[in-house]
Amino acid sequence: MDLPAPVYKPPFNITRSSHLVSRVSDLEASRAFYCDLLGLVVSDEDKKRGEPSVERVGMRVLTEQDLDLVQAHFAAAGFPTEWVEVEHQNRTLHTTDPAGTPLEFCATMETRERLFAHADRYHGACALRLDHFQIVTPKVRESLDFYTGMGFRLSEYVVAKGSLEMVFLQRKGNPHDIVFANRTGPRLHHCAYQVPETHHLMHVCDLFVVGDKEGQVEFGPARHFSPGLARFLSLRDPDGHRVELFPSHYHTIDIEDEPVEWEAPAFKVGGWIVPPDRWWNDTMAFTDSQR
Amino acid sequence: MDLPAPVYKPPFNITRSSHLVSRVSDLEASRAFYCDLLGLVVSDEDKKRGEPSVERVGMRVLTEQDLDLVQAHFAAAGFPTEWVEVEHQNRTLHTTDPAGTPLEFCATMETRERLFAHADRYHGACALRLDHFQIVTPKVRESLDFYTGMGFRLSEYVVAKGSLEMVFLQRKGNPHDIVFANRTGPRLHHCAYQVPETHHLMHVCDLFVVGDKEGQVEFGPARHFSPGLARFLSLRDPDGHRVELFPSHYHTIDIEDEPVEWEAPAFKVGGWIVPPDRWWNDTMAFTDSQR
Amino acid sequence: MDLPAPVYKPPFNITRSSHLVSRVSDLEASRAFYCDLLGLVVSDEDKKRGEPSVERVGMRVLTEQDLDLVQAHFAAAGFPTEWVEVEHQNRTLHTTDPAGTPLEFCATMETRERLFAHADRYHGACALRLDHFQIVTPKVRESLDFYTGMGFRLSEYVVAKGSLEMVFLQRKGNPHDIVFANRTGPRLHHCAYQVPETHHLMHVCDLFVVGDKEGQVEFGPARHFSPGLARFLSLRDPDGHRVELFPSHYHTIDIEDEPVEWEAPAFKVGGWIVPPDRWWNDTMAFTDSQR
Amino acid sequence: MDLPAPVYKPPFNITRSSHLVSRVSDLEASRAFYCDLLGLVVSDEDKKRGEPSVERVGMRVLTEQDLDLVQAHFAAAGFPTEWVEVEHQNRTLHTTDPAGTPLEFCATMETRERLFAHADRYHGACALRLDHFQIVTPKVRESLDFYTGMGFRLSEYVVAKGSLEMVFLQRKGNPHDIVFANRTGPRLHHCAYQVPETHHLMHVCDLFVVGDKEGQVEFGPARHFSPGLARFLSLRDPDGHRVELFPSHYHTIDIEDEPVEWEAPAFKVGGWIVPPDRWWNDTMAFTDSQR
């Protein structure tokens, strides 16, 4: 596979995938899912709600200066850019990538109390932080080229009959901040949160069943043997947004960490479980997108 | 449901389900499964092999005197009994229960080194001991009555349209030594081994995939929310014998621990996973049985 | 070591160690410890409190008839017996063993909702059930003989210079319902609760520190390599009562499970940690006892 | 505390702490410790051995160009720099930091097969990768200033009576690549490896005891509540080199992640366990150092 050359000194520093802006139809149901079961906390709330969709995929840059450079980069590439006001965030940039993914960048947000040490407030799956997104799009190659140009590194990829099926792109030193998979899109396949350990995956499944919500557990706990190698649990929130939980991952930092190639269909995406059709086929539209 | 009265002072002491006598077609493949993956050790071996089937379900009584009383009890109930020589075991009784399950009782076996403390020899799923059997048979009620008469206590049961679908019977203070489920039989649905903790279930699944044997993982890890409540992993050995691994269970010892009734189909036998059809339908014949 | 002959068919059936009656000085502090941190629930409460001490060690017999036989057995052995009224319990027998341990036997208690399946109510260390007691007394040999006579089986013992230092006695098929250790007494060294898995030991330690109560964590998590072999965590409640948590244990049921002998001081009671002096020396007086 | 301003766009990219060069007196004993117990694999070996000491602390830069810039930076700061030949590594730079720590930088090493996915080869503590070093030195402030100037970010620090006692410095997005603590030095306090989960800490302790090496377990498993917040296990290799194992850590990437200040002695470095004196006082000399 002819892969684009990595850019080791990109002109700006996108640090990580950091947040997701979603629309949900029932805030109480979402709170039960994300807070009571996943273990997140509410940092602000109002009464807005709407047709379920994904508004934006959020990423962080390190500094305000990086934000300006990102804006210039997207504008030079011909994508629309807009500075917007977003509550609790400093300057925020909206733009779009070659796949049509609606993106949001900022350098800083208001901070909240760090909860990592507060073992007494751990509950549910004890989700720690957002880790990555998976986008489905027919433009996998274009996405690879464009993100590589912004300093993202390719950690793993899947090839089928000579064409790219899936690319894992990362900035923060684990295998993925954003993943693109070849299907009609752009649509969001899932966002993923890290949880502390494997037993948290099993415990939250118990909680879903005890709450008569076992239908929200889609697939797992199992392991994505390829690509990715993480143990995972795939969930669906009350509006159908897919959320993946996974306990930890390998580091990939050194320059000699070459991208790992997998050949479909030999790869084992569910490990010992065959993924259900809905895991392959159900994805979430971006707001106002026709796809 | 009209249940038989428990017998709290049975005339003999059957202590536990203890062992299984199986026929397998390939000893090397079985060794890889039971030793390398499940974590058991070989205590003796020869070259015998045959058509895959289950010869006998094995139980222990406490004393040699109990063994004679068990023989008398089965004989009085009209079942054939036979004293047989079994290598590594003291006096051994072969008989049959109302379902047609071929049973083997003994009081003592030759002992081997205890391995519980040998953390350096733990490997694979680290299976600790055999825990229980599940038999499929249309004679669930007869089995309940007969085993209750021998001092087994009913811990949980499933009712469908007023008739018994499943009974959990125990002697050793956890929910089951033997389970009868209503289907054509007698055939063996599974035997189960206890493993130390939940993470061992996930680890052994990894091992199956790494060894390109993920087809031997049938169902799970998940939790039998009802009946039983144990986390479990359902495996198939190279000959198709089903083996369940589970990490621990509740105790049920006191006289006021009433049997728990579940109403089918509301019970959640796979927790958050719908059991695959093969888990319901595939069972193993007893040797020489026509069923 | 000359050990008493096991009694395999005792005239009555003591099933397990089941409960402890303690006096504490501050009910709110005790509730924080036992409920918020250990994970138990309150089933009844009043405002009684007193000087910290242990009133009684509680055991269950299977039937009301067993209770009468136990009374006759203790009376025949010359120990005072008394039938008492205890709230929430049926007929209750108070008596004393050769070590001077104040004992309480009953066959049944009022039941409460089973919580084992209620994963949503698990919290803290998720303690599941009381498992065993350890008594310190100079009368280790007398205790061994007397309990053996009641059908308790010796699972492990420690010998120092030819005399018994410690005996593990069991009825329920794991290594201990009651343990006697050679020191001035009778006093209670600890009672022990089973928790589901090892990670619960680590999690509850976090909770103690987060609550500025790390002084209540006395020793561990570690493993009693000998005798016993269980991973454990030793805690002290707000009144100094020692509570041990442990995640699981081996089964010992068969007649050929011979008692395991350990030779002091070679045994490794803290595994990789040297027990602190207070773990050896601090014990709790029984109410009204002069020792 | 007046802290140096972070450098968000350093002129070169040091990516992580990556390796340690140690001298040991008995290669077989070291292999037993690092391979059989910690879970590492040997990638090359010869028969060299010597007086136990630490030769060099190793770090990675991203590119060969970064390596030249690092050399220029140290030289301009007045530190000796030397290009050396090191087997299995590309161009390698030796230099010294303000504390006197002997450092080694390189951009690339020969790679070996990735083992992350090889669950069948996991053993012992299943150590995944080197994470960080702790150096003791009276020059904590100078070290903070110098490393900050190279783009390291301060994640946590301890203050006692107004002066810096401890600084945690990181490049890879978790709390530490290198830690400096105020004591006579420069000497190495420990290097740390990440393991997958908490249960691996408990399991490897079992292995040390089973192998009669419990003396090599120094402290833990416990949690460094402050600073750092990681669960850990502190070990000593056969030559006394201290190795810390820890299962995971928080991420710290965003610009608004301010350094966390702890005030000694209120901080809880052992969580619920008081660190043993040897953990505070025993450290390892650097080769040819007089301290």
C-alpha cells in the first residue's frame, strides 16, 4: 500500500480528540445513560433537545496560536471556516474535513474539578475521558492524506482487494484519535471513552440488565483483535448514538512504529464474537447532513 | 408451583459433583483445550480415544458407608447398580437416575499435589475445580423429586405455562451441583468449572483468538441473570463438549433460603446477550444412549 | 501431630458461622464503616450503644431440631446454656465453648431481600457475607477437640515446637468457619467477610484514603500464604474491631482432604508483607470478660 | 510557588523516557526477576556483568534532526556531549543534566516483534513498557527549570516549608517521564513499568512469595495518593535496583492542565500504607558517580 509520508513537524499542534456535540431527544434518558451508567458527571445543562444527530466532532489544539494556524490550514485547503461562540469554551473554530465531518477546534475550555482521585465518586463504568471517534465515509484515502498532512500518524489500517477500508489516525500516542472506515457517509460510527479496567466493562453490563436496559448493550465485552487490539464494549445510548468503552491501549510514539497492515476479511474485529449486523450498519447522521 | 418437601437429614451424604468421564477423538487437541487453555493439569494418560460422547457424570459421597447406602437407595428405586473398578478411584458405583443420566459415585480418589497455592503454575483460565453439570431431559419433574429425596436442595427453578422448565439442585452450598432442563434427552448440556475472577474469562478468550480457535468460544463472557446469577463463558471443546467457566457464586445454606422461581420467557439467561441457537440446541449424547 | 479423629456423621448439623453481635460506641461512625465502605446494608437499627466489645459469635444450625441437639450437647459437656429472645431470630441458644467464647446459635432469622443480583446497589467493598471468626485463646487443643466432636473438620494448622499454635475449623466446605490461635484470651482477633474479587480490596482502600480514614486500613492487601492461602485486607472499625475482607477461597469437602500442617515460624502469614505488631497483638474483649 | 513558564513549542521533540542502562552482578538472577516475574523478554544478551549501578537513563527523540538539536542545546548549556556507538541503536548521544544524571538520547532502535497482541506470551506481571524515572538530587529547582526549557511540562509538585521537594515532569501526556526528589544525589530512586491492570500487581506478589523471593517486594500494592495518584507496587531487583509497577495513569495534555501542588507532609505518598524507611532511603548510584 502506498501511504502518505508522515509529517513529524506539523505547523500546528492538534493534541487530541476531546469532545462530541450531540443532539438527543430526551435529556433525562441521556443523563441516566451517560451519568448513572457510564459514570460521567454533568457540568452544565439546559432544556435544549432535538432530533437525534451529531453536531460536531471536537478536537483540541495546544495554544490559541495553533488555533489560528489550523484555521488558515483549512481555509487554504478550500474548506469553510467560522469562528463561533460556544459556552464554556474560549475561541472556537468550526470547519469541515474532506469526508464532510463537521469539526470543532478550541485550545481551552473552562476547567472543572479533577475527579480522577475521587474514588468515592466513581460509579457505573467509571468512564475517564473521551478517546476517539470513528467516521464512516467513502473518502478514506482523502481523509488519510489530509489528516496525515496535519501531523496525524497512521497506526493501523485495513486493506481489502488493494483499497483502503479503514485507517487509524492518532496524535496523542495511542492508536487513535480518529478512525475512518469505508462506507456511505459521512456519518458517525461511534465515539469511545476509556474506563479503568476490564472488570468495569462487565460491571456496567450488569447495571444495564438490572435496569432493564440490556437492549442498550450492543456487542461485547470482547476484543478488537484487529485492527486496534483493545478490549471493548459497544453500547447504544437512548437515541441510538453508539458509545464504545475500552479499558486501555498500547502506546505508539516512536518514529519506527510503522503502521500495521491488516488484510480484510481475515482480520478479527470482534475477536471471538461475530459483530452483529447493526454494529456494522447503524450509524448516526451529522446534523443537517443529507447522508 | 407444588414443590417436593426438602429432605434435611438424608440417609447418606452425597457431597458434590466432582468429575466427568468423556470420550474424545483426539487426545492432543483435548489436552490443548483443557490444559493449555482452561488451565487444568493431566494426572494420568493413555492412548484411548473414541467417538465423542459422555460416559458418566461423577459425584462424590463422603464415606465408604455412604456409598453402600447410595447403592441400596438406587437399587430400591429400581435402577440398575454395579460396582466397577476404576483406576485411581476406590470402590466405584455405576447407576442411572430417572432421567437416564449415567452416574458414577465414589468416596475417595488418589490425591495429587494441591495446586491452589502454586501461583507459578496458574495458566490459561486457571480453572480451579469442577462445579456442576446441566442435563437436558423431558423428565425434569421426576428428576427434581428423585434428587430432592437424596437430600439435594432446590435453589432456583424456571416455570413456563405452569410446568417446570429448569431446576437447580445443590448439595455443596452454592446454587448447583446438577441442573435439569426440559428438552429431549438425556443428554449433557455442559459441565462447569470455577475460575478465580472475571478477568480470567476475558483472558482465556484472548488466548482462544491468538491460537486461531475463536470458534471454540460459544457465548459470553456474560451473566446468567436468571436463573443462577453467575458470570460465565461458554466454550466448546474440540469434540463439541460444552464447558462453562464461571468466576464465583452465591452461597445458599440456610433453611430459609427458599427456592427462587423464574417465569419463562421473562428470565434473562444471557443477561445482555441473546444466547445463540447452538447454545440452546447442541448437546452431547451419553455413550451408548440412543438419544 | 496427634490429631483428633474427624466426626463425619455428627448428631446435629451446625452449618456455618453466620453473624457477630458487637457493641460499638458511635452508631453513625459504624454505619459509615460497615455500610458506606464495606458495602453492607442496615436491616434494623435502634440507638443502643456502649463500651466497644464483642457480645457473641453467631452460628447457624440447619433445623430447629438441630438446635435442641446442640443445647443438649453443650449441657452434657458442662457448659451453661440458655434460651434467649433475640429480635428478628427464632429460638436462640446462648452458650460458651471450652475457650470461653460466648456463642449464639439459631436455625432461622427473618429474611431480607436477596441483594446478590442487585448490581446497582453494590458499593464500597461489596461485602457479600460473613465467612469466619478468629479467636485467640491459650486453649487451642481443647478447642480443636471440642469442635471436632461437633463435626467441624480441621483444614489447616500451625505447629511451633511441637505444640498447636493455630487451627482452622470448618463446616461449610471452605477452610474456615472458626479459627483458634494461641494467645491470651478468649478474645476476638477478627471476623471476615467475603468480597467478590481482588479489585474490591484495592478499591475500598482508595475509599478509606479519600475519606481520610486510611488509619482504619491495618494490613494488606496481601495474601495469607500460610495458613489459609487467601488474599485479604485487614481493617479496623471505628471502635477497633478488626474486620478482614477476602475475595474467595478454596473448597475442602472430600474425605481425603487431609489437614495441612505448617511449621512456625516458617509460615508466611502476610505473604510478601511482614504483619504489623498491632495485627498480632490487638484483639477485642468479649463483653463482661475479664480477659 | 513561582514556577517557570512552560515552553509549548520547544525547538526539538523529546518524546518519552524509554530505557535504562544498568549494571547487575548476576545475569541469571536478573533474568529471573525481569523476565520470569516482571514479564519482559530478552532481546539480546552477552556475559557482561559488574558492580551494580545505573549507567544511563534513556530517552527518545522523534527524529535524527531532533537529536542534533538536543546535542546543541546541552552543549550550549555547558554540559559535555558525546556521540557514542550503542549496539542495536542508531546515533546515540551521551550527556548530563544539571542534577548530574547521566543521560542517553537516540531517535531509533532496531525494532522487535510487537508482543502486545500475543496474549499467549503474557506472563508474570505482564509489564508493557517503561514509563518513567525518579532521580534524587538536591538540585530539584535547577532540574525543573532545565527540563521545562526543553518542553517538559510540570504535572504535580510537592512543597515543604516553601521549597520544592518533588517535581513530576512529562512529555508523553501522562504525569511523568522523569521525577526529581530532594535528597542527596544524583542517584536513581526507581524506574517504573506499566502493567495492564491492578490484578497483575497482586499476581506478581504471589509469584515472588511462591518463589521464596518475597524480600524483593518492598512496598505495596498500594496507591500514591499524592503526588501522582497511581496504584503501584515497589520491587527491588536482585541487585537492589528499585522497580515500580503501576497499572495505568491519568492523561494530562491540555494547556489548562495546571500543575497540582501538594504540601508536605500532608501528602499521602503510600495511600493507606506508611512507606518503609528503605523506600525513602535506599537509592542506586550512577556508575562512576561519587554519590
